[in-house]
Amino acid sequence: MSDSPGTPGDDQPNPFKGTPFEQIFGALGGALPGGAFPGGAGGGMAFFQQLQSLMQPHDGPLNWTAATDMARQAIAQEQDPSPSRRDQDRVADAVRLADHWLDTATGFPSGVGTTAAWSRAEWLVETQPVWKVLVEPVAARSVTGLSSGLPEEMKAAAGPLVGIIGQAVGGMMAMQIGQGLGALAGDVLTASDIGLPLGSPGKAALVMSNVRAFADGLDVSEDDVVLYLALREAAHQRLFAHVPWLREHLIGAVTDYARGLEINAQQIQERVQEQLRSIDPTNLEAMQGLLEGGLFDPPQTEAQTAALSRLEIALALVEGWVDEVVGQATAERMPAAAKLREAVRRRRAAGGPAEQTFAALVGLELRPRRLRDASTLWGGLRTRSGQEARDGVWMHPDLLPTAADLDDPLSFRDEAVAPEALSEDEFDAELRKLLEGGPESPGAPDSPGSPGSPDDE
């Protein structure tokens, strides 16, 4: 074996030589027991076998099969019992009652079609389609950007191994994402807990093992916790069901983030060298921890910072609206709601360890830091103008409050007041203006599809 660090024996050359991965795999190959790359004896085999499995052929930029397997392994570290029939009925009853209460707090009708009590493993399966949409743009830009961003002389040296570099990046990102999803599965409470519509449209679900763990830390009955979380879940379902552009608005912010991702291979090389100075390459747990810590997460560009700001504001507005509506629904009905509201606010604003882990892995903040400001803004607008004006802001993304509005939430549309009642003739005149060339008949208000008609929903 060569004495040069990062240069395995000539019979097993390092295929990543001359690339940003030389420092990682070369150090591992040169220092692991047996000293061979990639299959040295001893503990190194497990690491490389795992990496090899992640680099198997797959569709898309990520090996989702391998990522899911890693997430399942993380979930299996703790007990994850399947919810019982009683759990299923309990969630269904709670959501049914929650929808009844919410009818008095918002004009948006119920968005719930089905209910479910999930295990952590079921949360992983049910939400994976949406995670693919959220994560793959970032992963694709990282995988292709690193290869294309190599200097020409490095590409020439690597030759056909440039494709292997993309596979290696994809494999490592699959490892990171699998571990991040496994951590999130142990923390989320509902299908919409992080403010994004992760489950199937219309399916209101609670992750019962996590709900019970959350309830154990509170001086509130578990039944109250289940009902309060059902209220929040049902409110999320109403918003996403009746604001059709909202899902794309949130996902679009993630896509914009990926579009602004800039890969600098030389910069990554320097970061790898710097971080490896403090890592013992014979300690595989330390090496894995290095990869989990977002080793390949590049610095954010201005475009990415702007996209993340839009995402953060949108998440705050979603969570603030849910907080405000649930607060109205429970004000006269649920004594424990105030305590639960504060507990959820703290949890969402601070973000749990799982959310922080995922943010470090893929650079996406999933917590609304400005939840309280957003809730104050929605509540102030309702007080001045009523529920219809508050909910009407969701008609179009251009109407949404901005970061400046959240800085002074009580001044958002402070000139707005509840509209005075219109006479029948005035109502018809205003309606004709809105129709702009619609049916000529004065009876247009009763026409299907007219503004305010149930057929609009």
C-alpha cells in the first residue's frame, strides 16, 4: 500500500482520485484496517457496502428505495406499534367533532374526506410521494451540478468516472435524507404537522405514538390533546382544499431554492480537507456523522435566500391562520385549549431536533419562526373586518401579507372595516360588475358557478 495519504495500493486505485471525493474515500481507504479501497478488512466493509447499495441503479437523482430502508432502520430503533381499531375510531370521532367546531370559525367548508391513525412507518409510506416532490429538485441540482461544475482538467482526469461522482453524491444524499425522514417520523404529530400537505388530499391523520409521547409531557388529558391536534389537522385540510394554488406556492418556493443552487467543486474540496483534519477516518461513526451533518451543503446564494424567505413567510401564514381559526373554534368550548395552543406554538416556532436535522441535511427550514406574528395579523383582520375578509386574503397569492406586514401585524389593512349591508338593488348592481359579461338575467346570483355559490367549492 502506498504511504501517501489518500492513495490506496496500485492494485486497487482510488476511483475518485482528482475529484472532491478523493479526500474522503482516499482517507478511508488508506486508514481503515486492511488499507484497501473499497473493500478493506474489518469495520470498513460495512460502510462501503452501505455506500455501494446506495449507488445501485435507480430512477431519478435519488435512490429512494435505499433512503426508505435507512429511514425504516431509524424508525425501528424504538417501538412503533400499529394503531388499533380503537385508535382509528378515536381519531375519526375527534376529527368529526373538530370539523363541527370549525364550521363556526371559518367559511371554508370541511376538507376532510377520510381519517387515519398512523404508525411512524405508515407516516413514512404515506408522505413519501410529497417528499419526492420537495426533495428531488434540490437533489437533482446537487447531483448534476457537482459533476458539471468540475474544472475541465479534473473532468479529463476523472474521465468516465464523472458519472460515478454523480452516483456517489446521490448515494450520500439518499443516506442523509433517509436519516432525516427517520428522525422526522419520530417527531411529527399529524399529516400536516410541519405546515405542508404531506399526506393524500383530504386524509386527516394523527401519528398516535408521537401524539402519546407529546401528551405525556403536558398537564392535559390525552383526550384533549387528540382533539386539539385533530382541530389543527382539520383546519389545515380546509385551507389546502379550498386554496388550490397554495400547494404549488409552497412547492414552488422549494423549486426556486433548487434552481438557485450553485455548486463549486473546488470549494467543496477545500471544505472536505478542512473538516477531515478533525476526523479520525478509522472511526466510522465519526465519518457517518460528518456526512449526516450536511458536508456537501453549499453556501446559499441570494436567490436561495429569497426563496427560503418566501417559504418561511408562507409557512408562518399557514400556521398562523390555523392557530387563529382553532383559537376561535375552542374559545368557548375547550378550557385546555389555551395551554395546548401555547405548547404547540413553542414547539412549532423553536423546531424539534428532527426538524433541525432535516434543515441541516437539505437546507430547508420547515418551521415558521413568525407564527405568533402571523396569528396576530389574522386575528386583527378578523376583529376589524370579520371572518370573510380574513379568509378572503387567500383568494390569490398576491394578496398575502409580506414580511413587512408581519413586522407590524396589527397594521395589515388597518383601514379595512366590515362592509355595510347592501340593499337588493345595490347587491345586483355590484354583482353585475363582478360578472363582467356573464348571464344577462338579473337572476344570475342563483346560477351555478356564481361567486358565493356552493358549486364553487
